[in-house]
Amino acid sequence: MKFSLLVVLKRIRFVTCFVLILAISSTMADPVPVPKSFSKFAIQLYQQCVAEKGGNVIISPFSVQSALSLAFMGATGDTAREMSTTMGYENPDRNAIADNFATLLSTYKDSPLLKIANKIYVQNKYNVKAQFSEIATKKFNSEAQPLNFADNVNSAKTINTWVEDRTNNKIKDLIPADALNEDTRMVLVNAIYFKGLWENKFKVENTKKMPFWTTKDNSVDVDMMHTKADFKYGVFDDLKAVALEMPYKDSDLSMLIILPNERDGLADLEKALGNRDLSDITKNMYKTEVIVDIPKFKIEYEIELKTVLSKMGMARMFSDAAEFGDLLEENDPLKVSKVIHKAFIDVNEEGAEAAAATGVKIRLKRSLVGEPDFFTADRPFRFYLLIPKDSIAIFQGNLMDFSGDTPPAHEEL
């Protein structure tokens, strides 16, 4: 899975403010409860994205919150308070928050599966404040590079090339050239790339065509992968759903799949999940033998997040009243102008490039002792790429249909 987040700061002529463009594609520790804050923010972000734009969804709450947190390091006043509250930081102390990001980033610094990168681009002849530069460099592993944003074509090319290099060329053209101009002052970028192999691989020869029910009565034939192994599994009567956790090889990361019992049950599942913390689900799962069938699929996703983040409580940073006075030495006021999110996922027999998603249809009870459960992804479902120990969702989304990639739907007789 690939994601990146772009933040562009501009000066508005005749208006005392900067413009900040955030663009996302794709890819924690005390005293600030970052896992808790990430869970809260991830749930709200996902819900707003679904409400704003239907269809298949894949987002990286971690990428969004990473870039927003880096921007938060330069925010002041009510803007900083709005950002910290929306992101769930009970303790808005910058150093504490930065220390938590430093802990997580250092954990995956040399990971062959998960790559996380931050970058700052600054307008030529402008200077980043020393305190912000130190936090960005030491805590977010983000280096600064000068650019001439008036040369918007070449500047956009430089930024987009950086993103492409860090997402294995899966995220292209993150920022359009016309988003940059002589008033642009700073661009903050976060990119995440994940490629993992299943701990229990699916054999290619076992993949076969099976129906995937896009609605209660309509289905499309898709390539369904098949395996039988021990996985963490759970039945949740209150959610009217079942869950499966599939680990990745040589990693502490895993894919969590939550499948509604009914073919058309995803909407009800989304409501039932509400603000429920993922740890409430994962801690109530157990390891057992499961026969698994999940579809091969790809999702490409893009969404403008300005409206989404404003509805979540960050409206001030997009307004002329925004306060980002701790970013630059120069006394130019800043504001956020645009937020673009791009994401990509490819799930196949070997594993997942980027994030993984899967739907599951499971028999709720066993008729015989020792008989394996069944986990068949033949209906819309919710998925997460998790850091299980903290229940942090690096990626999350849903699979609802195979529009454009499958034969026409056929109706059940």
C-alpha cells in the first residue's frame, strides 16, 4: 500500500495568511497516548471519507495524522488547539507528541516491509524556524530542501518524483503544478509504502472464480484465493459480524478483516463499529484453524480532504484566521488551502503491496469439535493493516465492488 501526504504553505496576496496544501497518497508512546489518539482519529477520518465519497475506500490515517502533526509543530493559538483536539491529543505538548512519533518511526526505520518518509520543501530564501527544524529533523526524520515554487512545473516534478521513489512508483502526480506558485512558501510531504508476504501464503493453483455479492441479490465472478491455516478469529454477535487477522511474514504487522454476516450488512456494520476501538475487537479473538477464501483485488483512491478535516474540527487552519507562526522565520501568515489524499492497494496470493483488505463469510458456529471455521470473502467488508500490539491502523478501508475489473453483475435466480 502506498500513501503520501503533502502540505503546501502559501502566502495570499492582500490577505494576511499562508496557504497550506495537504496531499495524501498511497502509503507512540506515553506521555501522550498516541495509540488511543490514532484510533480515535482513524475512525473519524474513515467515517467522514465514506460520507464524502462512496465506493471502495482505502486511506492511511497514519499518513494523514503524521503530516498534520508535523504541521501542528508550527501551529499556535486556536489553530493548534483545534488540531490537537481533533487528532485526539489529550496532552498537546509538542515535544511529547514528537517523541512518540520518533519512537514509532525508529521502530520501522530499517523495516523491509514498511517504509515511512517525511520531507519538507521550502521556498528559496525563506528560512524554517530553528525549533521547528530541529523537531522535524530529529523526531520526524524530515529534511528540508529549497525549491523555487514560482517555477511550479519543475517544483511539482521534484516533489512528485520524491513521492514516486518512496512508493515504488505507485503514487504518481500527487501534486498538480497549478497548486504551486510564487506565493507558495512550504510543502510538507509524508509517504508510506508497504509490501508484505503472507505468513501463510495462498497457492496460485487454488485460486478459482467465485461470486462476490456486491448487493443482496447481485454478484460478480472474481478470482478467489484459498488457504487453510491457523489464524486469529472472532465472532461478534453485537456487530453481526466475524473477524479474521492474518499476519505478514517476518513482521509484527497483520491484516484485520471484519465481515458482516449479511450480504448487504456493511452499512449496519459501519454504524455498529461507531467509535469502537480496534483493541476491543482484537483482544477478543482467538487462534484457531480456518479455511479462508478472499478475493484478489486492487483499489486506487483519491479524495480532497479539506471538507472532511473541516467537519472533523480543523476548519480554522483553512481560514484566514489560521495561525502557523512557528514555521518560518519570515513574518508571513499561513493557512491550509487544500488536502488531497491518494492511495493504492494490491492484494494477491503472495501478500499485499500497500495495504491488504479482505471480506469474510464465516460460519458462526461449529457443528463438530475440532472442525475448522470458514472465512470466505464473498461480500463487502472492512479491512485494516495493523500494528497489533497497539491496535494502530496504518491503513484501513473497505471493499464494496469490482467496478471496471469484473464481468457484469448477474442476478441470483
